[in-house]
Amino acid sequence: MRIALASDHAAVELKAELRDYLVQLGHQVADLGPHNADRVDYPDYGYKLASVVADGTAEYGVALCGSGIGISIAVNRNPACRCARVSDPLSAALAREHNDANVIAMGARLIGSDMAKACLDAFLSTAFGGGRHAGRVEKLSHPQL
């Protein structure tokens, strides 16, 4: 799979660990930055990640910041992205199965490395369930104002 990762300064270390983990699993990985712990603004990296998922450069995205909340909001500004902030494998799997999420967000200050890897595994191994969820997911990308 083609997977892009982006974070803010609070999650640079977790991003590097997850990047290496995904490479070891055989995925094509793009690290969109940042590449050091100098202070940055998470919206800039959330927008960058959303762009490569929306245009198909990456099939999936991994968004990280201190809490996972801010960067998930930034990613979700792009109507082609469905970013779910998760903290356990069940929520990661349900994000894919029920919501066809194409980006997962996690908080580096709230989740450990092993749990983050377990969330990634669940997210990447779960297919979208379709059926009764399909119409709802369609509405996420095409809201009726």
C-alpha cells in the first residue's frame, strides 16, 4: 500500500517509529514531515497529508499531533478525506468498516508506540463494509447544505 504520514513537532518521534514499522511491513511510505522537533503548525501538515490522499498519491494517511485532534480536523477540511482519530484497535477497525476512513489520526502524547502500531494494523487490515454504511459515507464527501 502507498501510505503517507504527517505530524506536528509533538509527534515527530512517533511518526518516525511508525514510518519504519510500515516500511518493514513492505508498504511504500511517504514522510511528509516535519523532520525535526522544531515548532510547526499542525494544520499545515494536515492539509499537506489530505492533499496527497485526495489526489491518489497515497491510498491511506497517518496524521499525528499531540492529541490527534487538531490534525484530524485539518485533514477533514478536505471533502475527499475521512479522517478518524482513534486510540485503540477496535475504533481503528470500525473507522474503516463503517466510515471507509482513508486517514487515521492519533495523539502522540496519549498513545504508546505499541498501541499505535496495533491501531495501524487494525486500520490497514479492515475493509469497508459497504451496505448500509455506503450511503452515509457518500454524504460525508457530498454534504447537502
